[in-house]
Amino acid sequence: MSVSAESPVGGTIVTPVRRGGRAGAALTWTAVTPFAVWAVARVAGLERGSIPTQLMAATPYAAVGSLIPLLIATLGRRRVAAAVALLTTAALGFGVLPRALGTADAAGGRPLRVLTINLLVGKADAYHVVELVRRLDPDVLSTQELTFGAVGVLDALGLKTLMPHRLLEPEPDASGSGLYAKHPLQPLTGVVPQSGRNMPAARLALPGGPVEIVDVHPHPPVGPAVAAWQQALDTLPPASADAVRILAGDFNATLDHVPLRRVLARGYKDAADQVGAGLIPTWPANRWLPPIITIDHVLVDRRVGVRDVSVHTVPGTDHRAVFAELTVPSPLPGAGAVSCARVQPSRARVLSHPSRPGSSRPRSSLPRRRCQPGTVATIRLPGACARRSATGSGASRSGSAHPGIGSRQARATAPPRSSGHTLISARPSSRNSLPTSNGGRSGASPLTTTACSPLSRRTTLASGSSSSMATTSVPGQTILSRPATLVTRRGVTRSNPATTS
């Protein structure tokens, strides 16, 4: 059928009617709609239940597949459908493409090599595991599905010599895990709540400063275990300002799953994603089907640099090993920072200033005092932050920030420290002195220091005349301070001389 009209110049103009218009539109929207729904679910984190959660792992393939409905809508001149298809492809592409491009900016620092592998309930070829460790020379090895038998076989093949330090929690089933290391490991308790599978955490004594390692292995999101899987990921510890923390293992999640994206939002970045290796699949391996999804990860503190990430196939296991070459900031984050507390009548406020680069500890020959493990030095005094540490016979120069505070008291809480020891040195000030317990001035008195107190203890400091003090907040390093008069919770005022540790 056609529509005709008279032409002003003679003749008839015939406009053919497009056949199959409704059928073509229906076909176009049928192709566009599933990918559009996928994009909305991915961006908004709407996957619910076992099947949608497992399908979300295939988002990289959906991003590529979304080009097909875009082509169909464009060729069919369906403008609305083409616009929707274009937005769909853009949304999926922006979530996937950065993993292949990489955004790494490898910072300088101490090298740290991390290797993680799922042993498939101890069935992985132990010889190849040990050879991989010998070839890659990691500082720490994170294992999942570690069994008692696998521990013995790996040690017999030489792993005990290569990595003599370990924190192992093997089990006869898939819930076992273990950390091996070249450097001493200190167990950390309470970092990861119990979730049905062992996920040990330890502090690695890396030269230059400790690093915290968590071996991650939640339940897979299959059937009713979806809730346990999500809970395990939600309870993983956030990045810490006091210590570099690394999560390595089999997360049973890709970067498209919202629980893992929430983990990243708590201060982490995916090492493979940083170097353009985020789309290299790690599961399933050694099957008739090639690896198709990436569920094994090394998540690092955002302050950590990533040099390279590689994936290695090990016979006997259905997971590929992930090896990350990292650089940990040296000195540790917080090193070289000078902290002081400016105490006002109603509140205490902590300020930070960078010290001169290259000075790992303040230059001073003053006596030192060492706190016991599990304690920190409570050193909070009124006044402005000292710009220069006391050296020789002089003292830190500092002006009064709050004149007239007099004998008022303010309460300051000791912040938690990642290390159990803190060194303190102190020198009296001739310009700004504090009242001592006998009512005199401490300007010409022997050295005084604050006391060591438990992490949870609150300490009250008396503010005599306006003064200040500066401390380096590096755990285990020397801390310089101005003289401190300590008022205990019972109201007893003490002024202790410094002792040599």
C-alpha cells in the first residue's frame, strides 16, 4: 500500500509505507532492554539472590555484548532505542575498561611481594607451588583451602626453608587458610570476625616497618550462602591510618559485585586493576572451560604503589595464583610527622606538621623512655605546635597560642598505635616551664616525661604557663617532648624524670 499526492509540477509523489515497523521496533527493544537492566543493576548495586549475584560476575562480557543492540538500533534508525543502547554501553564500559587500561602510579618505597593461591582443598600440585614460590620469591604467601596434609607436603618440599614464618589455620575441608612469610609474623586477633571460614590476619615484620596481612576467603555466593558471603565481605577491616593493611585471597567476588566495591570504598584499591591486569581471569583453571572470571585479588592500601601483577596457573587447583609486586611507603605513613596537642579549656585538638625529609628520628642525645607492649605514651600539652625539636642545650622555640589558660585542665585521649613500643625523650624549657608537683617551676629541673598508659586510658594534663611540645608519631621511634606534668585520674600530680631504655 502507498500514499499518493499531487505534485505542483505535475505527476504523483508516492511514499511507500515501511513494512514490519512494529516488529522491527519490538526486536530492537528486545535486544536493548536486557543490557539496559544489567547496566542499571551494576551501577546501582541491585543484584539480589544467588543467580543475579553470579550473573553479575559476567559484566565484562555484558559490556562487550551491549555493542550488538547498539548496532541494531543504529542500523534500524530507532533513535530512542539507540540512545538507550549508547548509555548502556557507556555505563558498562566505564565500569570495566579502567581495569584493562590501568591507572597505576608506582610510588617509591620498600618492595613487598605478595602471592596468593587457592589450593583446592589441598589438591594443588605442591611441587609446582613450591617452585612458584622459589621463582617469584614473595615476602608473604596467602593460601586458601589449606589442609593438614598440604602443610606437611609443602614443608617437605622446601617451603619451610623458603618461608620459615607462618600463621596457619588448616582444616580438612575448604575452610582452612594460612599465611607463610620470609619475615616474622605476629598474629592479630579480632581483625576479621568469624564467618564460617578461617581468615587469619598477621603483622608482617617487613624491614623498615610492619605491614598487616589478611588472608581472605569467604563462602561462595551460591544458594543460601549468599548472605554469609556478603556479611564476610562487609566485615573485612577498613584501611588503617596507623598501619599499611593488605587483603589477599579468594574473595569469590569480582569488582562488579557491590560488596567488594564497598570494601574498596573503605580505603583500598585492587592491585591488578592499577596495572591494567584487572580483566585477567583467575577461575576456573585446569578445566575444559578456560578461566572466565576474576575472583582472586590483592587489595592494597591506597598509599601503596603497584609495580606489577601477574597470574600463574598451578596444576591441580581450579584457581590461578596472583602475584603482586608492591612498594610500601618508606618510612611508614605517619613517619616524619610531628604531632602536638593544643589544649583549650573545653577541648583538645591535634595538629600535624611534616618534619624535614630524610630524618628517620630526631637528632638528640637525650635519655629515652620505652613503654611496655600494649601501651602508648600520653603526651598532650597545651600551647602551639613546636616547629623545631630541642637539641643540644636549647629547647624548642614556640610561642603561646592560648595565653591565660593558667591552671585549667583539659582531657586528652591517647590515640591507638600500631606498635607496642614508643620511645620518649624530654628536655626542660627555660622559656616556657610548667609547674611541678612541689609547686616550683620545671625550667631548670631534671628531665621530665609523660608516663606510659594503656590504650584505653584517659589522661589529664595540667597546663601551667603557656607552653608547647612536639612529638613524632612514628611507632617505635624517638619522640621528643617538652616537660610534662601528669595529673592522674585520682588527682595525684607527678613529674617523672626520664630514664634510659
